[in-house]
Amino acid sequence: MDRASTDGRRAQECTPVPEARNRRPRLVYVVPHLSETESQHFAHIPALLAALGKRIDVAAAVERGNPPARLAGVRLLLRVRGRGRLGRFLSTVRTVHHCARAGYRTYFLRYSTLFVTVLILTRPVYRHRILLWRSGTANVPVPGERTLWHQRLRRLLNRVTARSVDCLVTGPESMVPVMAGLCGVPRDRMRLLYNDIDAERFAPLAPEARGAARAKHGWGDDEFVLLYVHRLSHRRGVRLLVPLLTALRTTEEGPARNVRLIVVGDGPERSRLERAAADPALGGRMQVVGPVPNRDLPELYAAGDCLVMPSYEEGFPRVLLEAMASGTPVVTTDAGGSADVVGADYPYVAPVGDLDALIRHARAVKLLTPEERRVLGQRMRERARREFSPQRAAAMLEAIL
């Protein structure tokens, strides 16, 4: 017998099922990857599942990683196993079969290409309902790469997949018409869902703890520490980081020694950034630290002075939510739904690709006093807690069901 099926059956049998709970909606939440060292944003999913489990009966299907034996709010926890494409395909089919036997026939997916393919192929047998999340355009050309045919193929596959599921879910508000147009999906099959942030895990540090964190990272108390935490790709605007740092260091007296740029993440532009960081012209003011497990990011955000996100394209960027919940001011472009996330009255939002505006906003945040940055960060934190809590996202997902 498949081990995933055995583990799932035990989890189900060990949990008493009151008759009243049987009438609650049931949902399989597909988790692309989950482990302690996860550097991607899937680490946020457990907080949402815990909130969702208070409203509906939740099963979780984890595609990759090393998830814990139990997840709060989850009644049935399954792992997709198998090696190679065929092995994982067959294991995914067995997982869907087990969920159907347990009475789960509605699925929510984000970035799970294999799983959604299996669901589309097996829907005539199990008659399940598929809710698919998509947000972001992914159509910015990368210099030096022949991506036109690849982009066209990806758009075609995205359109076919989006039109084959029961409901296309996206967010924030400005992305609803964008995704409907890109995917060719009627508006009555579109649903709005927010990303969420655990503001208990991402939170400001007390002054002494913040000072200790900065000392641990080698940052001086008088330094303005600018953070970049995202994928290191052209689409995320990383080629604007060096000219941005250079401009911030330029003063009438010469290069400023109190500005530091910390680059966190991985991707195709990493080697380019590492070479730039080693250039004596930057005076060692840029550090490329590579990917950092999401569990370690709260301290990093709270110890920094500002997050910069110079993206050319976005959907519903979680890095903004992480910084906001940490009480860290942000400078961002208006790519995708970024302006919706920070709010219409937030002053430090630049047009996509506008380096001068990014420099102007970053300088403005640098010139704020520490207390003014703290007040601005607290305002952003309150917005994150109010608008993007796991509880609110859980309520929105329940309403979609």
C-alpha cells in the first residue's frame, strides 16, 4: 500500500469526526514545498492552514520537502512521493484517489503544474472542483535571451490551464481584470483572494534586540541599511540595484560610508551581482548573502531600515507583506498589485523602470529620522495586520467555497 495513503488514513482514523463538522466545507490545499529550510514563501502556508482549519475541514497535499508530522488545522496530511516524472505523476494520482475516498473533492492550488494537470485529467472520474491561483504577468523580456517562443508557449499553457479549471483565483484587486484578460477567463469565473502574513512571526524588534541583531550582521548603528529580499532575476529589477546604491552613496563630500545594501535571494542574476559587489568602486557597501530560510527572515527585516523592491513585474508580492509586518518602510515600484498592497496613500511608490523615482524615494526614507521611520513602519504594520491577516485570507477562501 502507498505510504502516503497509509499515513493519511491513520491521520483520518485517529481524529474523531463529530457529526456537525461533517457538514462543513472540505478543501484540499496543495502545498508545493514545505520544509524547515524553505526560503520561498510557502513557509507562510501553515499559518493560513491553521486559520482555515477553524472554518472548514482541511486536507493538505505536500508535493515536495519534509513537512512536520502534523500541521495545525489540518485533518488529513498527505505527501506526494515517487521519483522521476512518471513516479511523481502516479503518486499524485494516488493522492487524488485517497482524497476522494476521504470525501475531499475541492482543491486549491497555486504553483503546482503537475498536480493541476492530474486534477484536470482525473476530473471525469472523481468530479472534483479545481480552484487555481494565478497572479503576475511574467512577460518582461530578458536582455540577451531568446525568450519570445518560451513566453508564447507559457502564455498558451497558462490560458489552457486557466480555462480548464472551475475558478481562477487572484489578487489583489487590480490583478483581477489583468488575469482575466491574460488567461481569457470570464469575470464570473474570477475570484479575489488576498495573500496573508503572520504578524506574530514577522514583527518589529525591541530596541535592544534590534541593536544586537544589527551588530550580529556587522551593521553600524549609524548606517542606513537597505534590503533587497527577492528572486535575483531581471524581472525583479535587480540590475537597478547597483545604480541605486551608487546614487545613494553620492554626496558633495564624496562617497557616503553610512549606506549599505544587503541582497538576499538566489536566481540567474546572482553571479552578476556578486561581481558588482566585489568592485572596489562600491567600497564593500553591497553584500550578496544568497538565499535565507524564511524562518530567519523576520530578524533580518526588523533589523534593516528600508526594503527596496524595484520589480518590473509582480503579482501579489509577499516580500512587501513581510517588510510591512516587520515595521520596515518600503520603496517599491507599482508593478502588478504592489500599489494595492502598500495602499493608495503610501508615498514611496515609483513607476515601473523609473530609476530616478526609486532613488528619490530611497533618499527620502534615508533622510527620515529613526523615529520617523519607526512611525512609518508601524503604520505599515497596522495595515498588514488589518488587511492581510491569515484569518482574513481564510475567511475569503471560505467564501469562495
